[in-house]
Amino acid sequence: MGLTKASTGIGALDQSESIQRTHAGERLIALAGNPNVGKSTVFNALTGLRQHTGNWPGKTVTNAQGVHRRGETDYRFVDLPGTYSLLSSSVEEEIARDFLCFGGADAAIVVADATCLERNLNLVLQTLEITPNVVLCVNLMDEAKRVGITVDLEALSKKLGIPVVGTNARKGYGLEELMAAMESLTGGQIKTAPVPVRYTPVIEAAVASLQPLLEQHLGEKLPSRWAALRLIEGEETLGRRILEGMNLDEEGEGALLKQVAAARRSIVDSGVEQAKLGDVVVRCIVLMAETIAGTVCTVPCRCRERDRKLDRLLTGRLLGLPLMILLLFGVLWLSIAGANLPSEGLAFLFNQLEEHLDRLFTYLQAPLWLHGLLIQGMFRSLGWVVSVMLPPMAIFFPLFTLLEDVGYLPRIAFNLDSSFKKAGACGKQALTLCMGFGCNAAGVTGCRIIDSPRERLIAIITNSLVPCNGRFPMLIALIGILLAGQVSQGLGSVLSALLLVGFLVLGVAATLLASRLLSQTLLRGVPSSFTLEMPPYRKPQIGQIVIRSLLDRTLFVLGRAVVVAAPAGMFLWVMANVTVGESSLLALCAGLLDPFARLLGMDGIILMAFILGLPANEIVLPIIVMGYVSGGALVEVGGISQLHALFLANGWTWVTTLCTALFCLFHFPCSTTLLTIQKETGSLKWTAVAFVLPVMIGMILCALVAAVGRLF
């Protein structure tokens, strides 16, 4: 591995981080920034629909690229992982640093938050040490103005020696000026002159002793000052790449390593231990960031006072958790109460469509088996999935996205951080748990944010212990059946929401207990600490929330369920209508499972439905109904009252309903989640553990409830 002879812009020591240009004139731009600064908003606004995603070579962190055309020139933007630093303490930092160093980019845009510029300047200064070809995008200028913060962009540009542009990416303000600056920079009309970070005199002297030799062999491919400091710090992987890129012979490399050792000794002799050198370097960067921010920013004393007051309530020791549970109850109550009428309307619509399809099949004289396969099997399964899933998801996801948009989800992670640490896990697992409420597969993918491989495995294995959107409709239906005829409709929605909150709390408690168990057995270790940024509370963008939640989440998940439900419905109809002797295949299989299922408070049909529902949790309830209905077909799509009557007729009691709900909460992940776990871990062993763990918890709880039920 060596330096390429012709390098563009920032340089490319090898091709492992390179992004392929589609044509010679295309300009490659890195897009960097801290988390929660609007970097993805800038990326989406500039690239529109001309995007694609993948993974970095050898990494599971997402690589997003998009193209912006300006005049006759294409700019290929690479959205780097959000990171606070380039000092490589996480996979995200390593990827961002290596692409800036070795990815062959022409320039970089660093996105910063105008409301907390001081913290963001740390990354800006570190980026400028790697490349001078940087444009600083100070985003969220509207939020800064709202809280009384002013940023002197011209003064900031002079202090840093690079172009600085203020933007409000959500509304598109400043993006034209941003691209104009990038065009001038990459076209050679602007020459930057970044001001270097000033370190302590002894560090500066040590760096200066190495620079001449490094300049001789690196040329313009990497900044000699930056490379010297990294070699002195002693990060092994990066140091080896720098040395290999210099193409030194054995004698030359030995001489350079002697100089590096001498430089380190001079620093140690001054009283700075090698292990503490990194801390000194960081302090110098932070001090310079504070100095610059202090001269270009005006921050009123009242700034963020409202945020502090809200945080004292929402993250306080006394009220933080109760308010979190109360807010969760409100979201679930709205989802349940608001879903009843739309669900009935969709059921009526599907029933009407089925009548028209029946007449069409009769007119065409289609054979009965084809009518049964397509209408009673496929169409009715689709009707069940859509009418049961769509209404609660269409309410729950926008509300969940609203909490995300206003900045509340990081507060949930903060509230749960200490609990996860006590369980021997990482506090970031609270964020992946929240993702799991939407989709367990997405939650598993989100575990990439956890740096420790041990803690990442714990989060991946336990993510399916909280219900995803596919299990929410079934839980809501089962709770409705449990309460059917017991309370009035208005009170029923309140009690349903309370019971659903109870199930969710039980899922979180099981996650903590399972994490504790894993951290003391299969995955021993000490929990790591992490820095969690509390973003400011922001005014929600209702239009974007509706689009993101309905298109990116609701319709995406519904589409996946429909794709699975259609062939599953036909398969189930075949199983229910193909007989061996006097019994259908479905009945025979259910009969074999019935003795064991009774021990768990259920019956063979219910257990068979969970097994056949492996492709998607959404089809478990329709399978149960199909198994009970004579004739081997789903009944017409109906409401809770019809389900209640059907289940009572098939021997259900409160024990059956409760055990089914518990097993719905704790059973094996769906096939999509299992495939995602296998991909993320690269291990069939850990995928098997993730499969078995929730099943064991579910069976133990169901057996206990069934035993208590038999006593009464």
C-alpha cells in the first residue's frame, strides 16, 4: 500500500476510502459536521433525489452520496458520519478522518450549529489541520436569531482563513451562496489561508523537528504538520498508514522512527506523559475554539433559559421518568383512540371491494380454488393487514417523529442512561431501543452508533424485546379483546393505552434485565461512558414530519407487510384447504403443537400462527382467525367485537388473551430483523442467541400466567 502518484485535492493514500467519480470533471466534496447540526438537511437540499446509499468498505456505517449539478459541473457530495472529533475514538470518527485524509476529495464543507458554535469549531479546526480546502457552513441561523445569538460571519471567516456562509437549510436560505463559495474554492478563484492551531511550545518544537523529513517524502499529499503530530501521538493504525505511504526503505523508516522517539522523549522530559499527550492536544484545540467563538459570537444571558427550565422538568430525577411515561401514554392513547374509526372505514372499504371481486370471478366463471386462493387467501390477508396496521401507524409514527423533531428523544436516552449503565450496557442503547419501537430491524442497524463491540452486541441481541410497529396493532387488538364488554368505549381507550404502556414498560424492563444477564455471562465487560449532546428544543416542521413519517416509515413498513402478507395469505389458504383424511394441514400441525401450547396458556392454532408469522408479525392475527374459521378462509375484515365473539367461541379466556399478548411481546424476531442481525454481527451464533432469548422469556412468563390462571 502506498501513496498514489497523482492525487487530487486532499489526497488518497490508497483506494479503500475512495469514492469513484462518474466522469473526469466531477468534483468530489466531503460533507462533515457534528450530530444534530442539520448536515443531512444540507445534504438532502443540495442533492435532492440524486442520492444513493451503501456501506463504507469493510464497515457497517452507512455511506450516503448525492450529486448536485451547478452549471456544467457536477459536485458529488459524500455525507460523512456525524462526529464531534477526528481523533478516531469511534468508527464514525475513523471513517470521517480517513476519507478527509485518503479519500481523494477536492474540498470539504463542514456544517456547524450557529446556536453552539464554540463546540462545533473543534471539528472545524481539526479538519483544517488536514486540508485547507474547506468552506464552513454555519447552519440554523434562524434558531440562533430566535434565541438572541448573533454570529459575525465575516469576522469568523477572517479568524479561520476560509469562506464562511450562514444558512437555514430547512428553508433553503444560504445554499446558493454556499455552492457559489464551493465553486470558487474548487475552481481556484479563492485561496484559503487557515490559521494553524497553536500547541504548547514543547509540542510545537517536537512537531517542527519532524516536519522537514515528512515534507520531503509526503509533498502535498498530506500536511506534514498534521502527520508529524499524529506520529508523535502514536496511534498505531494511522501511523502505519502514514509510514507506508511515504515509501521509505528500511533504513529511512528506521531513521524516521528514531526521530519520532526523540520527539516523544522531549515531550515526556517536559513533564507531559505520553498517555496524556492526546488530552493536551485536545485542550489546545478547545482553547482556540473558545477564543474564536468568544470574539465572533454574541450570546445573551437569557439564551436557552427556556431550554434549561424544560430540561429540569423532562430530565430531572423526580419528574423525568414519570413525565416520559405520561407522554408515552398520551401518544399511545391518541394512536388507539384515533385508529378506531379509520380502521372500521378501511374494513368496510375492503369488504365492498371483495363483493365486486366476487361478482367479477363469478362472471368470468373462475374455478372455486382460484377464487379461494386469490380472494379468501390473498385479498383478505391484505385487507386485514392494511385495516389493522395502517390507522395506528399513521397516527403513531407522526407523533413519534414529532418527539424526534423537537429534540425529546435524546432526553429519553439521558433518562435511561443510568439504568443501562447499571445493566452493564451503554447508555446509547436507549436510543436504539427507541428506534426499535418503530422497527426492530432499524433498531438493530442503529446499534452502529455504539462504539464498544461488546455493548453493540448486547444492544443488537436485546432490541427485539420491545415491540415494533408490526406487533403494536396485534397488542392493541388483544387489549381491546381483553376489555371488550367490560367498560365503555371512551374509558376503554384510556384503559387500553394504560395497558399498552404497561406492556412497553415490561419490554424495557426485560431489555434491562437481559442486558444485565448478558453482560455478566456471555458478554462480560465494563460499561463505557459516552457523550450525549442535548440539542436545543426546536419548532417542529409539520410538513416535513408528515412526509417523513408517512412516506419514509408508515408506507415503507406497510409496503413490506403487504409484500409478505399476499403470498402468506395464499400459502395459508392452501394449508387450511388441503386435507389429509378429514383434517386440513393447518389443523394437523396445530394439533401437534396443542399440548405444548396449552402449557403456555394458548392453543395449537395460536402457536402455529406465531411460527407461520415469522416473515412478518402483522399476519399472526389473521392466521389465528383463519385457523378458527370453518371453510379454511379468513372471515370478512371486521372490528374488535367480531374478533371477541370468534375467540370466545373457540375457548378463549382472559388467561388465553393475556398469554397471547405476552407471547406477542416476547417471541422470536421477524425474518427481516433476523437477517439484519446476521448481517450486522456476521455471526450465526449471535443471531441464534437473539432468536432464542425473547422466546425463552415469553415461554417462562406465559407458563407462569397459565399456572396462576389454572389455580383460579
